[in-house]
Amino acid sequence: MSAPSSPNMEATRRRLTGKQAETVDRLTTAAVQVLTREGFAGTTIRLIAAEAGVGTATAYTYFSSKEHLISEVYWRRLTALPPAELPDADGATRALAVLRQAAMLVADEPALAAAVGQALLGNDPDVAHLRLRIGGELRTRLTHALGTDDTEDLECLELLFYGAMLQAGMGHLSYAEVADRMEKCARRLLA
């Protein structure tokens, strides 16, 4: 798996000092609290900054939009996940563990899950950058799990994952249901 810089020390827009990293940590924590209370539509950078105890201008120093900040929360959580280690399992089983782990990342936080879906679909250039980082992290984990970089298998698993997440994000299925269905589809695909 890739070894990205510590998410506590590097935001997507700039390298951070210790004090700046602490501010970004406070903002990402506050974002989840505000989302839980206000929902995506009611969440603003101003509310997040107030919850974090910093000025709105300070928040905008690090994040270009609420979509950028919410995407950063997801990226940090994804990169903080421990690898899905199943050394005695076959590649397909390890890949399924990676997909399930990523699918369930925000399953217990409905407000955050809904916000992440909306945020990642935004057109903010900083969000676009994070989408690439998130996709790269997922691909690295899947490649490691499969033990191969078979582009066709990887692309199919990625499409399966993103489609499943869209289903969950739209509320058609719960994240647990999506994870179960995704597993069935991936097993068929990798058979």
C-alpha cells in the first residue's frame, strides 16, 4: 500500500506546521459535528469555523469550500484505515475485504455519508484533486490485495465500488446491503 504523508501534517492545499495541522484537525472534527447537527444543506464553512473555534477566514485558508473540507474528512479516514490483512486468503477474498472496508467507512454516520457523496461530486478543483487521491488510494489497496495490477480486474472492481457507493449515497440501499451485494458481484467478476 502507498505510504502517503501523514494526513495530520499535510492538507491538500499546502504543507502544514504542527500548529496549522492542529487547526486543520479541529476543522475536520468540527465539520462532522456540524454535519450531524445541520445536514449538508445547513452546513457552512462559517458554522464549521465557529465550532472549531477559528475565524472563517482561517478556515478558508485551508479549505476552498465545504465540499473540499468534507472530501478531506473522507480522504483522511480512508488513508487512516489499517490495511485489510488476510495473508492466508486468496486475492479475491483480500480484494473483497478492501471493498467492504471502504464501503463501510462512513456507514455509521448517515449525515457524513450523505455529505461525502454530495461533496465528492462537486466541481471544486480541490475536490477534483482529492477524488484522484481517493481513487489512487483505493487502487493501491486493491492492487496490493489482488497481488496483481491486472488493469481490467482493477477497473471492474473500481466501477463496481463507485456504482455501489452511488446506490448507497442515493439511499436506495444501506451501506451494509451495498457491501453484501458488492461482494456477490465481485466474487462473480473475479471467478
